[in-house]
Amino acid sequence: MNSFKLFKIFLKVSTFTIGGGYAMIPVIKEFIVDKYKILKEEEFMDVIVTAQTVPGVIAVNTAMILGSRLAGFRGSLAAVMGSILSPFLIILVIASYFADFADYPAVQGFFMGARVGVTVILANLSLQLIRKNVTKYFLLPIIAAGTIAIAIFNLSSIWILLLSSVVVFFASKGYRRK
């Protein structure tokens, strides 16, 4: 795959996706896996998992890893530039004029609608990931309990993640013995 095509893909995705990196993942998947069939879904999920483990913005990490995997250093550079160029310019324009329009009901309505849309996209992505990757169903109550603890009881996600990891570790040991 050539670098310019990667640049175009990531430029389109970053221009027309509202909500940040996690909201971009299903759209990137649509181009890379479904439309152009560059990677298989399992390979794409491996890229996403790797992008999550590296510090930084997931959209940029995904662009860097996919670009490198598909077209080397030039591909990585092109994909990263495509993923950051449009948001940079959009934020620059919005920041210049936002104070003048922030109180308009239409602007507030847009951001309220965007928040709902992004929530739906992220929920859909989460369900897809759970459906395809959780084969040990004893994990589902742990995921649900962690989500409730963070969302409803406002507990620290770090402590919930650590506690969940310990519970999963010991539960999977018991699961394997059966």
C-alpha cells in the first residue's frame, strides 16, 4: 500500500469522525478491513490492542502502527500526518471563534448531539470487542461490575483495573482447572 493512500484514509477518518480516538476505530476498521481488505479483522484487532498499550493518543498510535506495518516509515509518517492534520486545523478554527458562538443554542445542541453519538459509537465498539474476544463468559460480570463501579460510584479506574486484574487472574486459574 502506498503512503499517499494511507494519508488519504486517515485524513478522511480524522476529518469526519467526532469524538476522538476510540470513536475513530470503527471507521478505520471500515476502511482497512471491510472496504479495502488490507488486513483481516484479527490482525486489525492486534493493531488496536498494541495501540492501546503504547502511551499516547490511540488514533495516532493506530495510524503509526498501521502505517508502519503496511508501508514502513513513510507509511507511518503519512498515516500519522493524515490523522492529526484535520483535527489540528479544525481545533485551530474553533478555538479562534468559539467564545463568540458558545452561548448559541444551536452550538450547544450540536455538542450535546455529538456527545450522544460518540457514546453510541463507543458502546457499539465495546460490544463488538466483547462479543469477538471474550470467550470465557465468567469475565462478563467482572466487566459489568467494573463499569458500574467507575460510572455510577465514581471509583478510581486505576484501582478498579487493578482489582479486576487480580480477580480475573484467580478466576481464570479456577476456570482452567474445570
